Amino acid sequence: MPVKDLEKAASSTIRSAYERDYKTDREKRDHIHRQVYGLVDEDVVINGITYPVIDLSVLTTAKYGNVVQFLITAFKAAGVRPDTPFHMNSESKYPVDMANTYRYVEYNVIGGGMRLIYDVTLGNLFLSAHYSDPSLVIASTDDSAEQLELNDIMTSLRLTQRNLERHSDGTYFDGTHDDRLITYARSDSAFRGWLMNKNSGQVTETLKKYGLS
């Protein structure tokens, strides 16, 4: 069921709706993810792929500031998916890039199968529900509160992507970064959280180098 009064819904109500898995076509149609991007009612085409848009500025103007604040808070708290930090885009739901396997960082966000995907190449942020319906998250009003919040989030996402890539491709272990590894972990909470998650498979010696064990 869609949230009946989304404009006045508390964060707990919004979260509960996002966490709800859908099992039927009707539940998928009525899921809050579609409800939210339906409020904006805008599509954008990127590399031939059409995405519905979640425009935080439009939602704020339309008096859904509670939804915007919920999403921003959720994005800030999102953790890198431990076992698959880099989304391989095997279903081609995002622009295909055979050359850069580190292009898309995948985050667990909100719950109930929700995923946040960051595209480092184009600087895009996508929110998806239950492995379908990826939508592009933007804030179209320059210098608005939601635009500034999204800018901060994107800055953090770029930093985390860089740390994940350099960790994963071995750059951080070429002997020239040893005295900075602790700083990298301390300054990036999402990267640090991923390192410390047992499902990311980091060995004790690696954690020691980052000052985490």
C-alpha cells in the first residue's frame, strides 16, 4: 500500500514503507519508491537508458521536505555493500563500461532491498528498489539547501570510491602509502566501515595497516 499522506508522514513511516519488500505486481506498482519519483514525474535519458528522476528540489517545493530530509539522512548513513562494493552492472541497467570495473560503487541504504549506486564517471547517484526501478537523484535548484546537502554527499562518495579503488587494485600497498593508510581510514567513515565489516574479507594484517586492529 502507498503511504496515504506522504506530505505529513514521519520518518519512521517512510522508512517502514521503503523497507517493505514487494511480492506482487501491485505491491511493486504501489511501492513508496515509485510513489516518490511519481511526485516529480520526470524522466531523463542517459546513454540511451531512461531513468525516472527524484528531484529533491521539486519535492521540497511541493511540500515533501520530510521525504527529502529522510532521503538525505539515509544517504549519509549508507554503508558500502561489504561483499560487492563495486556494482558490476551485469544487467546493463546503467551505462555499460567494459574498461572501468571500479566505476559503480554499491551501497546498502534504507533497507528492504534498496540500493544506492554511485557512478564516479558521470557523477550520478541512483536509488533503486529491490534490484529494479533505478532512479536518478538530483537537486535542480542551485544553491538550495538540498543541493548543498547533495553536493556534500557526492564529495564523500567520490572520496570513498577513490579509497575503495586504490585499496582493491593494490595501489595503497605499493609501498608508498604506508604512512598514510591510517589517515585514509580515519577520514572516510564509509571506507572504514567497509574495511571493518567481516563480510568484506579483510585479513588482520591489512586492518593493522589501516590502524583498525
